[in-house]
Amino acid sequence: DYEERLYAAGKIPGGFIRREGRPSEEATLTSRLTDRPLRPLLPKWWRRDIQLIVTVLSADRENDPDVLSVIGGSAVLLISEVPFDGPVAAVHVGYIDNALVLNPTLAQLENSSLDLVVVSTKEAVVMLEAGAQEVPEEIIIQAMKFGHEANQQIIALQEQLRHAYGKPKEEAPVNEAVSELTSAVSSLLGQKLTQALYQPAKQGREEALGKLKAELVSNLGGSSPEADILATFDAAVKAELRNNVLTKGQRLSGRSLTEVRPISCEIGLLPRVHGSALFTRGGR
């Protein structure tokens, strides 16, 4: 949660109740901005609830504190016992008078043709949020690199904080049964998974994957629950698809990253209705 308090701007709540009201739309959007880059960096095996509350203690009304919410959330997770694949850092990048500007003020943003939020780890960009006025693509790419480089200083500071105050991280529980099941599924699938996934016809692909599932359940059902077998199979499918996209530039059915499935459109199919059409994309 991202909480804006009126006292942060030197104000006192008015009216009879004199209490803080519900979160503003901007506060809700900032909460989402904070959540999106942090949540995927938590491990899937983590099941304990985490409540991260970012409270604005003081605001100068010149700089947007939303990126500080991301940085603060990352720093807290980094020094806590929560296993966190961070840190991350966030900056605003503007484009004013044909020049990139790091963390422009709210007044400067009025004259900026770009407001790009770049959130990144030490290795790569993990989230982007932008508003722009038809900025050329090459400027957007330059702004991403510019923001990523600026984030490295903030990440280095968080690393220093972790070395000074960080708690020992909780480790993943060792589940030997899951490891054995993963190895067994991988051994049984072999190259058959690749052959099934990259068939050009959707129907043939689904039939081949169905046969592989049935084969796994038949061979491993005596030692593992069916739900665990199918979950492990799904994980293997995702890993195979991701690996092929990153290493070979190949998507499902063997398409390249820029190849579009066949598309057909027909109109006037039904004789008496007011307009009818059929849109078909890809295989049946």
C-alpha cells in the first residue's frame, strides 16, 4: 500500500471528521507501480503473507515520490529475511529540448514530451511505464538505457545497506520428492516434448501433448499424485517455450518472433441478419 498523508504537505484534514480519507487514485496507481516490479522477484515457493506499506512522510510538491516508493520497498525487502531476487531501482526519465532529463520535476514534466519510469535490477529492465507525445522509437530506447544506467547507483547503495543491516534470508525447503519427479518427467519426455510443441497444426499439437500427459501419468502414477505430475509437465512446457524464444527466436508451432499466423475475414455469411462476419486466425 502507498499512503499519502496530508501532513506530508503541511496540511491538516478539514471538515467535521478531521481524518484522512480513502486513498486517492494517484495513491492506488503508485501502489500498483510499486507492486509490479517487486512481486515477480519473490520466489514461487514463498507462501507467507507480506504487507508492504509505504508512507509519504514529507513531500515538497516539486518531485514525484512514486519512484521512491519502489526504491524503499526494494530496500526493505532486501534487508529483511524474505528471499528477494533484487534489489531494483526506479527513476523518471524526461525528454526536454531534445535532451534526456533524469528525474525531472513536476514543473519540468509540463514541458516534457516523455515521462518514462524505468525500473531495473543490476542486470536488466524489469518494468516500464510511460506517457509520451509521439516520441521516436530510438529516443525511447535511449531513455531506457539512460534510466537503467542511472539505476545502478541506487542499486549499489541498497547493496551497501544490505551488507550493513541485512538479515539472513530464509532458504527454500528441500523437497526431494519434487526433485525426483522433475528428473523423472524430464527423462521420460526427452525430445518428444519439442517434437510435440512445434507441430504446425494446432489440433495435432494438442493431441501430441495429450498423449505425452497420458504417458507420464501411466508411468509415474504409482509413485506420484496425478496433479503433481501434470504440474511438473506444465512447468516443463513453459521452460521449453521460454528457452526456444530466448535462444532460437522461435515461438509455438515454429513461428518466428515477427511471423503472424494466417488471418482470414469473411462478411455476409448469413442472408437475413443485419450484418454477419467470420474472423479466423491461425489453425482450427
